[in-house]
Amino acid sequence: MAKNKRIYGCTECGATFSKWAGQCGECQAWNTLVETVVDITPTGGTGSAAGRSGHWAGQAAQVRTLAEVSTEEVPRQPSGSSELDRVLGGGLVTGSVVLIGGDPGIGKSTILLQTLCQLAESMPALYVTGEESQQQVAMRARRLGLPEERLRVMTETCIESIIATARVEKPRVMVVDSIQTIFTEQLQSAPGGVAQVRESAALLVRYAKQSGTAIFLVGHVTKEGSLAGPRVLEHMVDTVLYFEGEADGRLRMLRAVKNRFGAVNELGVFAMTDKGLKEVSNPSAIFLSRYETPIPGSVVMSTWEGSRPMLVEVQALVDTSHLGNPRRVTLGLDQNRLAMLLAVLHRHGGVATYDQDVFVNVVGGVKVLETAVDLALLAAVMSSLRDRPLPMDLMVFGELGLSGEIRPVPSGQERLKEAAKHGFTRAIVPKANAPRESPKGMQVIGVTRLDEALSAIFD
């Protein structure tokens, strides 16, 4: 049998070399060559007629038209947690590969251990850990009060051994914690390297598709918050989930950033307790702060997360700056967008903040990624700047353009219904989102320009 050939490819330009070097000879980039294994054995064998004639032997793939392809719904297995099922798109899909990333200590291993202990009661399940011992996993399960009689656990970091064991155990769901600790014997580089992560993940994906096993992969993140390892790792898997929130906080948000079987940007909300992660069925009630009296700089907006609306509180603090460049600090929002909105406020609202420090925060650690927060953000800034509290039953949302116009946002009706359900009686929204018939007990005011919106909010 011919041996596998090792080549070194550049992650920047894709050029390949037979030996490793510190600099790519094609694009001159430094430290971009990674080791890759290439199987040089022909499919038909070196002695076959196909090999001698210069053609590769192989079975032709089946080709069908789209009309001939069955479109039956993919069967899903409930995970035991409605919030996790929401993020996955309705439950686990047979043969799917899910990658979960997040900061250390945020709850990746905890939620997967809880899920597998529940699933092991009805199906074969295997928990593979490369970072902890079997004793540590068992201690955590007992501390959380989880059923532990049926879950199978193994400690292994060699991908060949993991797959060989899985073929014997035949689990329907498996966890690998984490992919950065797994290595393949075909490569000589250390575990966690680009080539090791890519090759190990490729073998796991291939095994999942062949056996129908649903696999969860735990991934480390870099200091910038992105998943460590090659970017191709996120392309290989079916679903990518990110944990959001502070590791020392109570709330955890699990967001889907890629999902081949469901909606992206779906958000699941969990609360960290002494018994593990508990799902939060009504997150709007958690993120809203109920004050005895209205306070300046606070306003409630309705954001759209995946397939449901959610009410969050936006807070702003505006204070006189003693610096040459006033500070613009955001938590849960885009800092560049804040600077742009303050410029729009100056140009089209007549309110200058060039000598003010502006601090903006979304209560609860939620990250609001959509532009519907624009109008609420400026309302909170104006409330703090003028020291004028806004009514506690007021809800605001809308996108703001550079020319001062208020643009509509998707799913306006559902946002208003969610606000009315929580007792809000007044809403300032884009005119295009104002319904013909407002929800019962709610006054909806549609606005088209920034100055019109500020007048409706503060007059």
C-alpha cells in the first residue's frame, strides 16, 4: 500500500509545498503553511486497467431532478430542553454535526452533559471528553442531580480510537469535548493546530453522515470571541451555536449563527443555577427592569430574535466630557453605529453631543444585532441628556437613516403584540409598521422623521 503524502498548504493563497517554511513562496505571508495529508493511492488501484490507462475507476453518482427529490420533513429528536430545541430548529437531526463555542466557564460542557443524560434514558449516548477525566464528568453529573445510569463516558483524544469505539458502541448521539484536544495519528503536528482540527473534524463529520449519529462538538474561542482553529471548521458542520453573556452572570444566551435545518440568529435563554442551566420560557419578563418610579435614560424596545420577539431595556448615560475626544462606550450594541446615530441626532435633531461622554447598555447582557434599536437608543440618550424620564408603559423601535428618516423593520405586528402582552400601552414605531387596528389597550404612534419621533416621545 502506498503511504499518505504530506504537503504544506498556505492558508492565505492556497499554494502547496513539499516542505514547511516560515514564509509562503507565492504570497510572501508569514506562518501560514499548515500540514495536510493527501492519499495518493488511486481509487481503482495501481495495478488496475483504469490506473494503467490514466483514468480513475469509480462508481457514477446518481443524478436526479429537483422534482424527483423527496421533500419529507427531516425527523427530529427532542433534546429535553425547549430552548435548545428552538436554537437547533426543532430538535436533533439524525446525522447532524453541531458545533458549540463560547468563553471558558460559560456552560458549554454543562448543557451538553444535561442533554446527554436526558437523551441516554431513551437512546444510546456517548460522551467523549479530552479535557476532563471520567471521574470529573461523573462528579459534575451528581452535583447537578442528573440521571447517570445509562450515559456512557470515555476519555480519549485520538480520533481513530474515538471512531473505532463509536462503531462498537453505536450511539445515536455523541459529544466530543473539545475538538481542539483531538488529534489524528496521520499528522505529526500538536493537537489544536489548524491541520489537526480540520482533519479530526472531517473524520467526525464523515462518521456522522455514514452512521446517522448526531454529534455535538465543543469548540474553544479566541480572545476576539471567534472559534479557534481554521474557519473551514464552521463550514464543515451543519449548525454553529455561540454562547453569549458574562461567565459570572446569571443569564446565558445560546445563539445560532448557522443552521442548515432551521432559522439562523435564533436565541435560547438559560439561567445558570446550582443545578445547571435552566431554560427561561419568558425572556421578556427577565430582561425588563420594573422600577417604582420612571428614571432618566431608560427605554424599552422590542427586538426580533430568530422567530420570536423579545422585549429588552436600553439604558444610556450622557455626562459632560473633560476629554478632547468624548467617549462612546456600548455594551450589547455596535459602537460604530452609536457614533453614526449621534451624528444624525446632531444634524437632523438639532442636539449636539460633541462635548458629552455617551455610555449605552442593553440590560441583561443581550446583544442586539439589528437596526430596530436605533430609535430606542436615541430616545434613551435624549432622556439622559435632558434628565427627563420616559413613561414606564412606553415602547419604541425603528431604524434610523442618515437623512433622518425612520425606516420600517420586519415583523412589526408581532413586536407590538409582545409589548401589549406585557402591559405596554403606548408605542412609537415607524409609520409603515403602524397597524390599521392597534392591539387592544395600546396607542400606536407612527412617525416618519427623527424630529417627529422626538416630539412624539418628549412632548
